[in-house]
Amino acid sequence: MKIMSTTLDNVYLIEEPVQRDNRGQFMETWNEMTYAAKNLINDLPAEWAVKDDGTMYSTYFVQDNLSISHKGVFRGLHYQTDIHGQAKLVRVLKGAVIDFVVDLREMSDTYGKFEYFELNDRNNLSLFVPPYFAHGFLSLQDDTIFTYKCGNYYNKNAEGSVVYSDPIIRHVEDNNRTIKDIIDFYYPCESEDDLILSYKDKHAPKFLKRKY
């Protein structure tokens, strides 16, 4: 296993070894003991950690989710609040996505900043997202299968979201770029109606009006 730091604290790209032969390939996508040895498993964060902690980055996964998306679907930006915050380990089983994470920690140097990553069924990468980040992705291919392990159970009352197009959210290294700029590069749209979103995601609050 290769764990790679990113421009955001405690957000990690993870590359698993792949065994290939004349039958195809095999890889282990989750092993509790292996991840525990890498300090990526621990108790869920305390309430204060969700906003302010810069060191808590581990979790114990309790729920697995899977989605199938058409090309041009955007899901997000989603998170859960306070003690219900969900760390996520995300991976693409089929197809390709551009995956986005946004820092929600008010005391962080990267507060309100985003980073993005291409995950697909060829690069063998998964992404670890801490519970104090909002998360979303753009599907680049039809029938993209996206799976994620969650460090807390879904709680409807704790559900929060941020609209992807809010221009206040800027790239962590290039302050001129927004999430919409990245989407337009990978999936050029003549209008915002060309992007496929749920009603909830399309009408999500702006960053500064989000649920705490």
C-alpha cells in the first residue's frame, strides 16, 4: 500500500498493489489490520474535532455505499455535521470521476478551499476524505460505479450540503479557479442545465450559509 499526502491536511490518495496474470488482475481494496498499521483507523472524532482538529484523520468504517452514475452527473457537495461526521474511503470500480473535497474547518489555513482528483478503474487509486470535509464528484463516463466506505452511519438530521457553483470556494493552490472551472474543463457545458444534479444538490445552500 502506498499512501500519498495531498495539498489538504489528512486527505490521502491511496494506491493498492495489483496482481496481474493471464486471467486478469486481483487487488485487496480493504484490510482492517493493514489500515490500522497505517494509523487510518481509530474512534470517530469528538464534536470539536469536526471543525477544528488538524490531526484527527482516522476512522473505523461502519457503512458501505455504492452509486451508479451517467456521464455528466454531479453528486455533492455533501457532509454530515458534528458527531455524525463521516470519514470516507472512496473508489471507482468502473468508469471515471473527478472527485472534489472542500475544507470546512474554520480554523484551517485551507478553510473554504477545494482540491480535486481523478479516480478511475485503471489508476487503482482510492481517496481518504476526513469527516470535516465536504465531498462530491463528477462522473466522466456512463455507468460509472462509485463505492465508498463511511466512518459513521447516515443521519438525515445531520445531513449538510453546499452548492458546487459557489464562487467563494477556490482551489487550494490557484485562487482563481472554482469548482465550476474544473467541471467546465473536464465536461464542457453550454449551460448549467447540461450538468445532471438532483433537485437537492442544485438548490443546496452557498458555502457561508451551510448547515453547521
